[in-house]
Amino acid sequence: ARTVDRMPAAANGSQADIGASLGMGTQVVLDSLVPGEVVVISARGDLAAAMIGDNMAHRARNQGATGFVTDGAIRDVDELASMNLTIYAGGAIPRQAFKRFVTLSIDQPIVCGSVRVCRGDLVVGDADGVIVVGVKSIAAVLEKAEAIELVEQQMKVFINAGNSLVTAVEKYKQR
């Protein structure tokens, strides 16, 4: 994970009040991506402006990123869908974030969608959603996930052989 922490700008404030050097924080992260990274942008669940658009996605893809996660909105949805990037967002809106949002930090711990995310964490997503695994827990979580997958496959074989679900759960699940 690479992280960006953003929030709506105050009506009487601007990025300069927070830190002018962070004004292009998202762009800095995108320009420094290495292949396989996922950009996670906290917008505190605010959908009033897009955290990601087509130009940002093009840069991320060209850098080798695998995707984006934001609890905020995105824009340019049709083009993003054609870019071979995995993108999870809270919604879509055509409004850009420039001057509407400020950047508080980059590559620091954030909370996105009620989950703490730190630089270097493993971010995995599929049609069911997104999980974040802390960098120190990756090996243990992978081992446990592989064990669960093995049990699930054994259960499917057992059920498809005509056995009941109750019997399968009793046989394979530890409760």
C-alpha cells in the first residue's frame, strides 16, 4: 500500500494552511510508485469530489500499480473501467477535488473505510471487497488463508458427492 490522507477543505482555509508542500501529494505518490503497489486514499468517506480520475489512473498504470482504494469518489468511470486497474471507491462524481480537498499526509498511517492502512501493507481485493493485512502479519495470514481454502475445497467435494451441508460443516468446520 501507498497512502494518501485527504479531507474536505475548510470554507475559510486552503492547502497552504495545512502544508503547501502536500498540495500535490497524491501526484507525488503516483510518480514514485513501483510495480505492484496499490494507492489507498482516505477521503473520510466524503463523496463530494473525486480522489481519482483518468490522468491519475494512467500515471499509476504506467508506473505498474495494480489499483486504487478510496472511501471517497472517483471520476472518469468509463475510462477507468477500461484500464486494467482494480479500483474500489465509495462512489462516483464528475467534480474534481482541486481546492475542494486538502492533503494531510502521504505514506503515513491512514484510516480508509474504517480500516487502518500503513505504507507497505498488503491490499487484496476481489468482487467481495478489500482486505488489508499489516506487513508484519502477511506470512501468518497467508498460511491461515491457505489452510481455510484447503478445507473449503474438501467441503465442496464432500457436498458434491451428495452429503448434506450439516454433515459437511460438522466434519470440516471447527466451531
